[in-house]
Amino acid sequence: MPTLYLNHGLRIYINNREKGHNKPHVHVLYRDEDYSFAFDGEQLAGGKLPRKQLKEVRLYLENHQDYLNELWQSDF
């Protein structure tokens, strides 16, 4: 499971081997909390991410749609 982005205390990674997850998503680790976001920016799980970090996550997702979809479908 490669780390895709690491900045300002955020770690964004993808795990396409999870069972039972139909909606493509990334995991976001911030201050020892785990959040999940769909590729379209919808938050799927986790508490309230601070506004600055939420904006950064959504900007990353918006700018990397093709790459994220390729990873989701790959066998890494």
C-alpha cells in the first residue's frame, strides 16, 4: 500500500486489497486519526478533519483522479 501524499502532517494512501469496499477511496492519516475519502472528495469515515487539511485532501483528490483510478484497478 503506497503512500501517495505526505505533507503538513497528512498521509494519504490507498489500499485496493480491502474486502467489501465497492467505492474507490483513499485513507488519510492525520494526528493518529484515520479518515476515508471517496475519490470525488466525499468523506466516508472518520471524525472532523480540520478545514485546512480537508481542503488539502480534496485538492489532492481533484488533481489526481486518473492516477487514483489506475492505482485502484492495479495489482500492487
